[in-house]
Amino acid sequence: MTDGPRARPPEGRAAHDAVVVGGGLAGITAALALADAGVRVTLLEGRPRLGGLAFSFQRGELTVDNGQHVYLRCCTAYRWFLDRIDGSALAPLQNRLDVPVVDTARPEGRRLGRLRRDALPVPLHLGRSLATYPHLSLAERAKVGRAALALKGLDLSDPTLDAQDFGSWLAAHGQSARAVEALWDLVGVATLNAVAGDASLSLAAMVFKTGLLSDPGAADIGWAHVPLGELHDRLARKALDSAGVRTEVRTRVTSVSHNANGRWSVQVPGENIETDAVVLAVPQRETYELLPQGALDAPERLLDIGTAPILNVHVVYDRKVLDTPFVAALGTPVQWVFDRTDASGLKEGQYLALSQSAAQDEIDLPVAELRERYLPELHRVLPLTRHAEVRDFFVTRERTATFAPTPGVGRLRPGARTRTPGLYLAGAWTATGWPATMESAVRSGVSAADAALRALGRPRPARLFDVEEAA
């Protein structure tokens, strides 16, 4: 890199420039949107790769995702993102929602239930599945239906919902502990990264209303059939290059300051970049550290946004032990198990990834202790593992995988615009209305780019995803 400020673009080049700090999904999205509008963009990422917390790495001959990430058909912004980077075919959706659920407490041969939808309007699309779901009693199923209708009637714009916890609301609407475990938390823990009692009613209602009660196909599940790095690093970088974005990895921003001339200075080792606009697309603590004085009314609120961990347990067997792409489990610490054999490049045996959300009690346990805990549990969930040899066992830990969706977090999440002209915020933790998902990250990047383009007087790209402005 060169010392000194960069000159303004020469005649004939883009009339404005912007710097995006952070190369996760939010930052990539913001950079693409700005570049598509004719803004000259520099994207700066401290890691050696793009993708943020949805990335891949090599372990011997395996290509391993740091964690299992899925999306739903209702995740329209992430679907736009996949299309924008030419990755949609590599992360297809189910034709129709179908989730096998194994209850280890039931006798073998009677453990499997399924959550699936029919081609009927809401809420009838789930009626038959709920009516035959074996993991709840007949009375519990009826009460689930009534609670779902009550949930559908909640007004997501009501700020009082954010102050309540989902668990108390479920209890007040007749949901037993079993119903919470076998249905509400089965979905909620994976999407919110918190059990019902620790989750904001506002965020939980948003998840269930949008995913299960908005459109018959809204909850159909999609996931990458290739390593995440293929999507979020290689294809994303190819799209950025094609859009004319200057992308710098291993480049950590040390300061961001507003100049007297109205432009911005972004300091990195060896270079001071002058620009018209800055998008901070980094985690909330890093954002707090980079924010110039006066950019937010109460910047300390960013530090009050808690984090929640996700633990992923990876097991390679010498033979096939799971005959479906994934399975969810009850009556065991195991939550969701995914087959990652083909995506990882494994040629023999089967590679399973266990995605363990809300893992506060396990995130720092030694690998040996996790092995002793989870291999016997896999024997209960998947009987074929009892006769299989474990060829590899390892874990990946994301201690700050998501923001914690606790009651009251909504008032802490800032919108895209700051009080200082030219400075914008992005990240799944900002005020998107969604929990900390890939969908939320992409939406935040769109919102930040929209705000910047309006201020710069640039037209919005016609192909940009249409998202409501963040609060």
C-alpha cells in the first residue's frame, strides 16, 4: 500500500467513492450495491478471506465449514445475494419443507416424526403435519394450533413485544414444556440462537410469522451443497472484481475520522484512504471502537448488545450412518445433524456436522470431553453409528457467533444511518427486524448502501434487492 491520501477519481471515473470496512455478508452486499450504482468502492477486511463468520477452511483433505448455515425460502435478501454472485444453483432450496425429527426417548422403530408442508394455503399447509406429529399429544397439538393463530395476530411493529420473552408468552398461551422442546425450540433455537425463555418475543414472533405463517413455502430449507468459502469468498470476490470493487484482505482499519472538507479518512497500516462515504460492516464492539465522537446518541449501547455462541461438532465415520441430508433430534443434547460428505470432498465414509446453538455451557469444554459426550448421543440418535469407526472428531467454536436476541435488544440495535453525514452501519446486529442470520446481514448491507446512495445523489441500481429502510 502507498502512503498519503488517495486522490479523487480522475475525469470520467465515478463521481463518488466509498470505503466499506468488513468483508462479511453485510460488507460484501454494501460494496456490490454501491459499485452497481457507479460508486468507486474499496472493501477492507482484516481476515485473509471474505465471508465473515460463514467460511471454510482445510483440514487435511477435507474442506470444512466453520458451522452449518441454512436459509429459508422467506430469506429473500440472501436469495438475491446468491443470485447476485451467481451462486443460487450451489445452495438450492428443498422443493417442499421436510424435517425428520428423531425422539431418542421413544422406543426404536417409533422415534421418527416429520415436520412437512402440503400445497395448501396458510395455515392449512402445516395442518396434516401437525395433526400427525408423534412427538406431541393430541391435546398439545391442538394448543399449538391455537398459539400459532395468536402469534399470527401479533403486530411486529408493537415495541412492547421486544420487552417480553417468548417463553413466558408461550406458557401464557397454554404451551407445555414438551411442546416448547419438541416444536417451538426445535425451530427457535436454530434461528434465534436462544431458547424461548431467553428470546425477545418480537424476534421470535418475526421468525415464526415470517417462516411458518406468511406463505406456504416460506420455511422450505436451503443450504450450500459446496463449501461456504466457494460462495462467500470465491464467488463473492469474483462478483466484487467484476463490479470494479478494490478488495483488500489482511487489512485492518485502525481509525475512521471525518475531515473538515466533509470527506472521510480511513486509516490502515501504510495508507490513509480519503473517501466520500464509509460503511462500517463489522461486529458491534469493533464498530464502537471505530465510531467517531457524536456519530450515535448513545454509542455505549452497542456494548450492551450481548453475544451468543454456536458450537459445531464434526465427526467422520468410516461408513454411511445417516441416509437423509439432515435430521433434528429431541431428548438428547444433539440438536441438528447434517451430512457434509459431498460438500467437504470426502471420498469414503460419511462426514456429519452437529450444529449446537445456544451453547453457552459447552463452548469452552475440551475436545476430549465433547467427544465423550457426543459420540454416545449420536449412537442414540443414529443407531448405525454404533457399528461405525470414528476416523476423525473435531470441533469448531464461534464464541460470538450472533448477537444475543434477549428481551430489550431491539432498542439497542442502531439503524443504517448515523448522526454524522457519510457514515453508515451494517451488520446482522443492526436494526433489520431479523435475528442474527445471513438474511439479516444482507438486508443490513442493502440498507446501508441505500442510505449512502441517497446522500450521494446516486440512483439506486435497478437489480438491487428492495428492502424497507432500517429504523
